[in-house]
Amino acid sequence: MILSSNNISSHSKTDLHFLWGLRVLALLAGSLLVLVIGFVFRESWPALTQIGLSKMFTDSGWFPTEDSYQLTPMISGTILAAGGSILLAAPLGILSAVFCHFYAPPILGLWYRRMVELLAGIPSVVFGFWGLVVLVPLIAAWHPPGPSLLAGILILTLMIIPTIMLIAHSSISQVPTTYIHSAAALGLSQWALIWHVVLPVSRIGLLTGIFLGLARALGETMAILMVCGNVVQHPSHIFDPIRTLTANIALEMAYALDHHRAVLFISGLLLMGLVMCFVGVAEALRHKTAYAGAK
């Protein structure tokens, strides 16, 4: 079939309009991100210039009415809760992906993935409510008071397992079948094949899932606020209540004024920086995987 010059011209104009539409939408999305970062930085500026960032690590505690704004208890609570959850969720998520791909019958594996996808769509406030009425009383019966670092770790683990599991399953599914057939021809057992071939080949994708899960754990607010007790302190053990940066912002932003408000925006700036770092690392690993696959 021979296309006329008029048809070619009309198709070219349509493609050009579509291309410019995509460019405008991409510019708008990028501009929104820049505006959010700029707004948070502008609101943080009074505290950065008049109080100083170093004072927020050396003050005696978090007493906004006395102009004392120590952020280290919230930072340590955030890092401990997110770090503890990733230590539990990473092996559970990766092993779940291995089970679905290699050991589960096809129907069971399909339904298991659908259940995990459903788990990923549950709002965080529902996780927090469940933790408040079920998990916290169980921990309190074991070791009072109940709302604690342990409760936060367990809730975050449930919330980030789907992210890690689904990305891990996608990475494992992309392992070339020639690698698997070659390993099987050498007489490797199923577990030896997984441990020595599948996991090393898909390691960058697995790390990407872990970093994205960690980014979500760092930014979680409602579930953590409901189960962790919200006490400003450095926890001495996992049964101590904690307060995270996100919970601190949610609890105090409604009535914060002047320097107090600006310091809360600095907390948001710290969180944004941490999350952007982890997302950037995950994106770099994804591009590295795509580049290696192209080679």
C-alpha cells in the first residue's frame, strides 16, 4: 500500500503535536517537584539562618516553647524503624518471590501475587488501625507499654513486603532461560540454581526493590503515628516508644508558629533528601540493569 504525501504529512503533524504535548506534561511534572522543594526550603530558611542546623543536633531536647529543637531523637527513631523493617522485609519479600517463581504451582503462585498486590493497595491508616487494636495489645501483654519501636517495625514490614516482593519477582522472571537451562544441564539442584545463578544475576533488581521499600518506610506517617507511642526519646530497646520525623510533623504542624514551624519544615527537608537519595540509587541500579541487558 502506497501512502500519499498528504497522509504522511498529516501523520507527521499528529506525531509532532503528541510529542510537544508529552514535553509540556513532563515539564509540568518536573516544575511541580521543583516548586515543592523550593517551598519547603523557603519555609525552612528562617530556622536555618537564625537558629542554625548544628543547634538542632546539640540542643538539650525537643522543647519548642523553650526554643530547644533537638531533632536527633526523631532521626534515630526514623532510622531504627525503617532499618529494622527492611531487615525483616527484604528476606521475606525475596523468598516470597522465589517461592512464587520456582516452587509454587502456577495457580497458587498467581493467586499469591494477586494477594500481595492487594496488600500493596491497602491504605496506611488501615495498617495503623489494625496495629493499634491488634498488634499493640499483643506486644503490651508481652512487654508493656505496647506502642513501641517493635510495633512500628512490624507494621512497616507488612507495608513494604509487597514492594520488595513484586520487584524481586519481576527481576527473577527476567533471568535468561539459557542460564537456567545451562545450570540444570550441569546437574545443579533447584536451590543451588537459585542461590548461585538466579539471585546473583538479578541482584541489581533485588537491591532496587529494597531501596524503594526503604524509601517508603522512611516516608510513612499515619501507621507509625498510631502504633509507636510518639515519645521523644532515643530508644534503649525495641519495646520503648519512639517518635519519627513524619509523626512529629503530623502531630505539631497544626499549631506550630515561627521557628517551631520552620524547624518542622527542616524535618521535611531532611526526609525529602533521604528519600530522594534512595530513589536515585534505585533508579541508577535500574539503568545499570537495563544497560547490562542491552550489552
